[in-house]
Amino acid sequence: MTTGTSEEHIYEEARKRVKAKRGFWGNLIFYAVVNIICFLVWALGDRGYPWFLWVLGPWGILIILPHYLRVFVFEGGKSERRAIEQEAERIRKEQG
């Protein structure tokens, strides 16, 4: 494999990792906004049974367990180009 092809592969892998990380943060922000709205609806209502916990809990587990672990632990706020370069450098180090 030539150096150019190897560099292209490294850059593409780094780009994928950066995209996955940005996707995680987008999902986390959406989760927070929806749960704040659910909480406010509950708090401004009759404040009976805290039904918003049924949204908050399971959805939070689904974000943290598979998404966070896949993006940050197993594939282990910067600009995209800088983040891509950092990931590319990690891949270069992993390859030797």
C-alpha cells in the first residue's frame, strides 16, 4: 500500500470518527431540550406522578450506553479540521 493511499485511509477514518462525535453531541443536546420541555410540562401542570422520568431515564441509558461508549470509549469542542487531524495522528500512532 502506498503512503498516499494510507494517508487517505487515515484521513477518511478520522473524518468518520469526528462525524460520530458530532452526532453524539447533537443527540445529547436534543435529549436535554426534550427532557427540559417534558419536565416543564409536568412542573407547570398538576405535578402528579412524575411521568417525565419515563422519558428521561430509558432514553438517557440508550444515549449513554451504546452511543457514548461507541463514540468515545471504543473508537477513542474543537474545529472539525483540528479534530480530524488529531484523529488522523492517533491512527498513525496506532499503526506504528
